[in-house]
Amino acid sequence: MKKVAVVMESWMRYFTYAWPSGMLDRIRETGEDVSLYIFNSSANWSSDTKYNKGEYNIFNLPDFKDFDGVVIDLNNTIDDDVRQEVLQKVRNAGVPGIVINNRYDGFYSVGIDNYAAMKSIVEHLYEHHGSRSFWFILGPKDNFESVERERAIKDYVNEKNITDCSFYYDDFDHNTGVFGFTELYVKNRHMPDAVVCANDNIAVGVMSEAEKLGLTAPKDFLITGFDDLDKSRYYTPRISTMSYIREDAGYASMDMLIDIWNGKQPESYRHTKASPIFWESCGCESDMEVDPRQQMKGSILWGVEQSYFEGCKLALDSRLAHVNTIEEMIACIPESIPAFRCDAMYQVVDKHLIGLDNVESDVEKAKKAVNVDDEFLTEGYPDDMMLALAYGDDRASEIVGESRIVSGLFPLFNTEERGQNFLFLPLHFRDKCIGYFAIKNAIYLMEQQFLFAIMNSITSGMEQLFYRSKLANLNSALSVLYNHDSMTGLYNRLGYTEYAEKFYRRLHNGGENIAVIYIDLDRLKYINDNYGHEVGDYAIKTVARLSMAIATEDGLCFRLGGDEFLILDRCISEEDIRERLSSLGKRLEDISTREKLPITLTASTGYVIGKPDEEDTLDSLVQRADDIMYQSKVARKMNRV
């Protein structure tokens, strides 16, 4: 089974389904064992550069060496560095590459001849209608198709020595026509003979704005569009345009790849057919018949689909709004998948996204939970990712095994059926990569233009939940940091105030003895003054670590001052306490020797046992343990002297 990667950028938020549609048509015709892997970004509608970076990251997902060919349409990509990086990766992979509606060194190209097509339009206005003054309202200056159309215009203008002409550049949308008309009309104060637009969207914008001033085509000016969109056929007046079947480019791309695989050398550029249609907007009549009832039928059916889909999307939004964890959110997505009419859906995520809702009390773990989004990559994907969702594909669990770890795209997305397609869409929080969605045979979503809405709902829901969880983690972490000692991780005096009395009352009310153990690190000031604070800090951390080691799982450990430590614990017997404290002294001596410390560490200790039938308060027990410890310290000091 051959694999073809299709690397695409949507126009604004609209997926260009024509390319994969044409490719799939050719696969079905030839019976070739080929499947498509489509990697789509939707970045060019946004002004948020970090969001765009997150969208473009999907182009880092495929290793093009895994594929037998690559088809590329990045004409809408606003970042040329991204475009050039993709092209270079394909070159480095050494696989055949086809570019749609553009030309690059080392690649085959397909598409209409924009230069010849636009020249024929201007020539028609000049020769057939006698137009001598023009407005040219064009698309982006860095878009290949717009540049080719502009080049044809300027060559023809120079050839015919046309001097009465004005140019306006922006985008391919309706507002370009509105703004272009406004600017040029203010500048010239009258209409030209003809307005030539880079596409039909722009032409509609010009005519709608002109009508506000009582100006109409073809009475007051002639106007042409390009691309033969539905609006050109059903607008009044119908708009003269350049007609071509967009699917032909996808069809030709696959045809060229098949030729290459079969050892044939195709031409470097294959033109697809384009034909002008001259309608009322330039004063012509076309013999092409347009059935408004068929168009209305299509609009009605699309409206029904839109209404159904929006209902399903609202239901999904409602479910997403009521979940409490990322895992719950992922689990609720399959409920809505039948409405997407795809064969399977996969969600592959960064492992750091899972399990963020359980902050542990340990200080370092709490800090890590708060800063977990620092673990997310901003470029590329982790080597090992988690398959969080595999709906509609029984093979998924078999492929990834119990660990559900995904490394690369294959073998998870292998298929033995020809003509299948997998659509890959980025999951990201602005520039933070959290994973990707893969949808098998997403024809309905691609054709009906529902992809952006679905991805926006899922990603927005996940992002809100993630940062809600992060805020909860932050509050928990602040609480941990508030009542814990930053050096040792033990409870501090605030922690003592919050937890010690509760612990004492629980044992007292349950009829259990409580062990109150006071520990004081000997000669801390001497150590700091003579060997430095680094040795002193090491000594403090060592006593803290050993205190936690001698306490039971239920015990509480506190650092009450620079060198003072307190343990509250269940007590089995005095012998048990003495054994623990003896172990503490022996381990301090062993550590001092092993680590070659400049001084042997020692600690003075004292303990008391509180019994449930006595009326001692916790504070009185702690004070008695402190007094005993102090007596031990004095005796130890006298022995040293």
C-alpha cells in the first residue's frame, strides 16, 4: 500500500476539499493501492503569532521518508519560513513532490495557467468591449496565483500602452472588493470602463458597494471575477469569470505520482483546463444554462445539514462544559462522533496532559504540577505520545498494546484498504503542542466545512479545563508551599498550627497513644561559622530526611526552627521510640563518615508519650519533649568538654 502525504493550509477557516477529492477520484479510477494522509493547518485567519505557530506545528508531524509521494498546497500560508521549511524537508526526504498552483525548484507542479487565463479576460474587455480605463483589484502580493494574474495584467497593459489604470491589493475575500472600491472611487471620483477582480468574492464586494451609490454593471462599468464560484452564477447581474474544475488539480497530482511510480517522466508543469465565461457583468450573454432551482435545492440541503451539525456541536459543547478532568473530556467525545460521519477518530496527546488533576503534597511535585505546561513542546512532537482516544478502530488497542504509547504515525495509521484517507489536525494551546487529532475518512466534515468548528470546540474546551485544573493545582501548590519548609519539604510552624492539633485530637479521641519526639541538630552555628552554610544546609536536610525515615506513614514531621525538628506519631512502645532514635544517631555517624564531612553530625533528642486517659495538651507534651531534649543536649555538651 502506497502512502501519499498531502500538506495543506486552509483558506481562512475553509478546508480545500477539492484537492483530496480529485486525488481520491483518480485512485478509484485506476485501482491503485494508495491512501492519503492529509496534514492541514488553519493559521492564516489569525493575527496571533503563537496560535499560528501551534497550527503550523502539524507540518512537523510527518516524516516524509515514510511516504511514496507528497502533494503540497501552502499558497495560503502567511509565514514563508514555514513554507520553505516544509519544501526543504520534502526535498531532503528524496520522494516525489507535487505542488498545486505554484512552482518551486525540485517539484512538479499542477494547476491552471493563471497568466494566460487572466490575460484572456483583460484582452476580452479591451478588444471586444473597447475598455480603455481599468481598476485592478487583486489579492495578496505574495500569493502565487495573484502574482501570476497581476503579471498577465501588467504585461498586457504595457503591450497596449494602457495608462489609465489603478491597482489595489489586499486579499481574496469580499471585503477586499468593498475596501478596494472605496479607496479607488475616492481617489478617481468616477468609475473606469472596467473593473478586473482577482476572484468572484472581490467582484461581489465591488458591486455591492457600487450599488449603494446607484452604480450598476454593465450600465456604469464592466466587471469581471475569477474562479467561477457559485456567487458568480447566481448574483445579479451574473459575473463574468474564469471557470475551472478545482478537483482537476488533485486529480492531476495523483496522475503524475502514478506516472512517476510506473517509471514515466511527467512534464514538470501540468496545466489543467480553464475557460472564461462572459456574462452580464461585462455586457455579454453566455449560452451556459444555470438552474436556480438546483442551486436552491443545494442550499436547502446544506442548511439542513448545518442545522443538524450545529445541534450536535451544541450538545458536545454542553458535555464538555460539565466535565472535571481531561480524561473525562476525552471520554465524552465519542458520544458525538457518530454525527461526524467518519470511520474512526483518534486523539494522540502529550503524556503530560494526562493526570494533571491529582496534586501531591510533596513540595517539588506540587511545583511540577503548576509548571506542567513548560513540558509541552512548541515545535515538533514528543517521541512517545499517548493514544487517549481510538474510536471506531478495533485495531488501535492491539497496535499500541496496554501502554497505549504512540511513537510516530505508523503502524497505528497503516491501512490495507485502498483509497482511504486520514486527516491530521493540530491540538495546541496557542504555541504549546498538546497533540493531534486524526480522523479516518472525514469526507463529510471536509466537504461540509465543519472541521474548524469541531476542532475549535474541542480545543477550547480542553484549554479551559486545563487552565482551570492548573489554577486548582496552583492553589494547592501555594497551600503546600505556605505550610511547608522550602529547604526540607517538612511542615513548618504554620503547618504545625494547621495539622498538629488535628492529629493529636484524632489519636486522643481514638484511644491511641501519641509519640512526641523532639530533635535538635547539635552545633549548627559552629558548623556554619567554621565550615560554611553549604555544610550546615546539608546537615539540616540530612536530619530532616532521617526524621521522615524514622516516622511511620501516619506520622507528621515538622521543622520548627533552624535546627529544631518535631515528630508526632502513633506510638507502639517506648522501646520502639528508643530504637528509632538510636538508629537516627547511628545513621548520622555513618553519613558523616561516608560523605567525608569535616565534622561528625549528632543530634540531641527527647520524647514523651501522651496517653488518652491523661489531660495533657499537645503544647504541654511538646514542651516536655523539648525540655528532655535540652537536658540531653546539655549532657552531650558537657561530655564534649
